[in-house]
Amino acid sequence: MAQTVKDKTPPHDNELEQAALGSLLADNEAVTASIQMHLRSDDFYSRANTRIYEAIMSLDAKGLRPDIQTVVQELKQMGKLDEAGGASYVSSLTTVIPSSANIEYYAQMVKNYSLKRSLLKVASRIGVSAYDESKDSREVLEEVQKHIFELTDDRHVFSARKIREVLKETINILDDVMRSKNPITGISSGFEKLDQMTSGFQRDEFIIIGARPSVGKTALALNMASHVAFHQKISTAFFSLEMSDVALVQRLISSEAMVKAQNLRTGFLSADDYKKVVNCMGVIYEAPFNIVDMPNMKLLDLRAQARKMRSQQDVKIIFIDYLGLIGHENNSLPRYEQISEISRSLKGLARELHIPIVVLCQLTRDAQWEAPTLAHLRDSGSIEQDADLVLFLNRETAKKRKKDKEEEHAAPVDIIPTDLIIAKQRNGPTGIVNLEMVTKYAKFAPLSKSDN
């Protein structure tokens, strides 16, 4: 009778695992190589080998060199020497390696078998989900894509970590910041004062930009996204659920080239404007800027596309225009419950992909006549709870301030003072950044010093 998959021993090679561990015991440089290759204890099939690798990593975290004696002692202190096969098994590992120089090969092969075992686990889960009558097929597909992304993205590990491991990473980040002398630890928005207050858009963060219609939230998001992609050369994705990709590119050209958007649409360009557009197109053409033009996008579609772009294009930041247009698979739910689930899901997606996700959001009508607050976020109170950073665009307070100073000098009619309000910041201060919008280019800039 043919052997079924269920009856087979999961893929592994004990000799390769022993060779990898023997290399680590024989050569301290091999430990660094294994860490750089993201070799983890759960990549080992044998429980004994798993325990030995845990001891090696524990010693390395303490700044001690792993060898037979130190590993045996560490296993004793951990109470896992018997699980690791005893001192004799640890000692035998250094006799099975032809050369510790091959550690990268050994580690890669151990990871290769580990990946195959993980794929089998995923396949088993898929089978269970596919037979579940309560789940929609698209829901099952989203689960599959999520599991596959987790397997292929070594940069994000979902296992528990001891605080000393996190502390070591935190100290390394602090050292890098101190050496660079750059207070912007995240991705720069292109607005200096905002970056000073937030230290840039941070990875794992769910960021909301809220405003009433026609105040400029899409323009602000495009200004930020173009700065990231065009000038910092950081791979960026812009999900447009409202405007077509061609309309977005026209606005990008207008803003970047400083050419009137109306002239671009009608084709009435002067020779000087045409030259600006041509020069701007060269910059845009080479930029790592990805546009997803999909009206009526469902949450599952968005998540799947985001994972794909993170994996294939190495996208470092995502902008979504806008929250209210994201569809939910269950239309029977009240809209506030749908928005709550979408908000939580996007927050989780930011952490899963390890990048900032910036989402535009409509405000309630009350915000039209007063400075917006978190209570003005439309459709669901969970948005303000989930968001790490909430920014509001507001013209009314800025206009009033401008009106009080009109006697001093008059501003051009196509320049509108606008306040960018930091209403919530989980890890930093709140406050106001004074901007002005040049409407003919749909471009935001810091408020002129004479207007402050």
C-alpha cells in the first residue's frame, strides 16, 4: 500500500543539523553568520538540536563564546541538558563537520527543510479551512496568502522573544541613531516641523490623515508619498480607491513640476511649462512609486495586494485613499462595525508587514466649522483607538489667524493657510504644524515665515 503524506516523517536531515551545530561550536564567526541568515531554534527538527542551538544563542546574547564546555554548562543552568542528549552528544557534534567554513550551506539547508515542514503545516490548515462551510473561499485564500507571506518574509518573526533579545536590538538601534546624528528615525514626510515632532513615520504604525472633503488630504498624502519615493528613493505604494491612476500622476506632475493642474488637463502648456514637465517626468519615471488603482476594493483584496507588494517590490510605506471606500466582505454588518474591523485589520497589517501604513479618513460634518478633534473621525470610534498617529487638516483656524493679520500684507488668492493638527501621537507630542496650500499646484508647503 502506498504511503500517505500523513504517514511520512516530516522533511529533515539530522546530519546537516549536527554539522551546523558543530560549526557553531568550533568557530565563533559561524555564530554571527547563522544569526545573519536568520537561523532560529525552531528551524531544527530534533528536539536535542533545538535545545543546543537555544543554549548557543543564549551564550552569544551574554557576550560569551559558545564551545562544548560553555554550552553544556548553559544547558545545565537551563535545566535542559537531558533534553539535549547529554554532555556526550554535545561533545560528539564537533566530530561531524568537515569544515566550519560551510556554515552558511548547513544553515541554509536546515532552513530549507524547516520551510518544507512549515509548508506542510500550512497545507494541513488550508485543508481544514477549505472544508469549513462557514468560511468563504476568498477568506480561505486570504489566510493562505497570509501564511505564505509569513513563511517567505524572514524579517518578521511571530515567536515570543526574551526581553534581553529585544534590549540588544533596541541598543543597536540607539547606537545607529547616535552615530548618524539624525533625529529622523523613521521615514521623512517632507515637512520639517512634522518630522521633528514625530521623528518621521515609524515602522509598524497605523497613521490617519483626516479632513473634510476638498480640504486637501489627497494632495497632502501625494506630497508626502512623492517626497518619499522621488527624493528619498524609498519604495512606496499608493492605493487609490477614489481617483484613477492617470489622474493621480497628473496631480503628481503638477505638484512636482510646479505647473498648473488645469493646464496639464487641457494641454495648454507654455514652452517653459513643457520643459518643466519633461524634466519632472525623468524623475518620476525612475522613482519606486507603485499605484494601485482599484475602485470598490475589498479589505481582503487590499491586504493580499499589500503583502504581495511588500514581498515583491520591498515596499516600505503604504498610503491608502481612503478608509471609507474600503469594502467589507460582510455587507450585513452595520457600517460602523465594518469600519471597526477594517481599522483593526489595517493596524494589524502595519505590524505584520513591519511598515507604516498611512490611511486617509473623512471627518464628520461638525468639523467643518470648528477645529477637528478625535471625536470627529467618521463612522467608528475604534479608528482613534487603533491609530498610532492622527493628523487633521483644518483651514478655519488658519484662515481666522490670517484674517487677523491681513492688515500687514495680503496673500495671493491661490495660497490657502492650513493647519496640520497632530491630534494624537502614541509616542510623542501633539501640536500644530502651520502649512499653506498652493491650490493651482495642489501642493503643500510650510507657512511663510512672514505669515507666522
